[in-house]
Amino acid sequence: MARRGGAWAWAATAAALLWWMAAGAGAVWLEIPPSATKCVSEEIQSNVVVIGDYSVLYEHHLNPTVTVKVTSPFGDIVHHKQKVSTGQFSFTTAEAGNYLACFSADGRNKRLVVKLNLDWRVGIATKDWDSVAKKEKIEGVELELVKLETSVQAIHENLLLLRSKEANMRDTSEKTNARATWLSIISLIVCIIVSVLQLWHLQQYFRKKKLI
């Protein structure tokens, strides 16, 4: 019994740690001045589930509203709502890049600074594990192991992505260095040619003046 409890505790701890490392989730508070816009962006890979819940904080019995627009890296609108105080957007990314969520305070809010809470979840953070457990009929240690497997897979994909980005940055750096080297060589050759031409011109000038 003790071994079983210890194994469950280890699995739960490891799952929580890997979940924290792999999950893309975060709640942020935004303060939006009157007739202004605040945006939140995140770089996301393709074919990833994204869910965002947003809600306006009510104060002084007022009912402020905002306009919400979420766009893809190519500028396509994936979510757009006007004059809302709460809502949710969910989509699966079609391409990799920075996804932008912008919130604008409506004009009727006058001088009121709108406070908005955004809960942005990406990837495995969007999974409903209660539904998964009921569907697969798993619980306890088995469920934690499934979470571990999913988290490890997500971390592995992130590591592959970082390795790919590092390779691209290295290639770009090497190309830049090569171009800079060739530019330096060309500049040196041009300076030598100009110096030779100046020397030749001076020699011709002195000969015409019969100074040499």
C-alpha cells in the first residue's frame, strides 16, 4: 500500500513538473485606457489548440465593454467580437507564428479604465483531463502517467522546435559573416585599385610637368 501511494505521489509530482514546463498557459490582467487598445501575442506552432477566456472586471455598478480581435500571423481574423464584457475564443492554428489578441475599450466607456482578465491556454493546457479520464476509463496513477506521456511529448516537440530555430539562426549568422567577409575583401580590393589609379595619375601629371 505504501509503495502504491509513493508511486502515485511520484507520478503526480513528476506530472505537475512536466505540466508546468510543457503547458502554454497564463492569466494576465490588462488595464485598457479609454478608446485605447491593448494586445497580447504569443508565438505558436501550427496545428495547436488555443483557448482564451476573457472577462471585464465590473466596478462602481458600471458595465464596461470591449471589442476583441484575434489575428493569425498572416493577418487573418480568427475571432472578432464587439461590445462584450466576457467571452471565449478557441481555434486550432493553421500556421506557425505570432498570434495576436487585441482588446479595445469601447467609446461609451468615456473616462473609465477597463480592467480585463485574459486566461490564455495553448496545447496540452487546453486538455480536459476529466473528460479524458471518463472516456478512457482511467484514474489515479494511470491518469497521471498519461499526463506524463503527453507532457514529455510536448517537451520533446518544443526541444525539436528550439533545435530547428537554433539551426536557422546559426545558418543566418554564418551567411551574414560570409557576406561581411566578402564585403571586406571587396572593399580592400577597391581601395587598392583606387590607390594604384591615384599613383598612376600622379605619375602622369608629374611627367607632363617634366618634374620626373
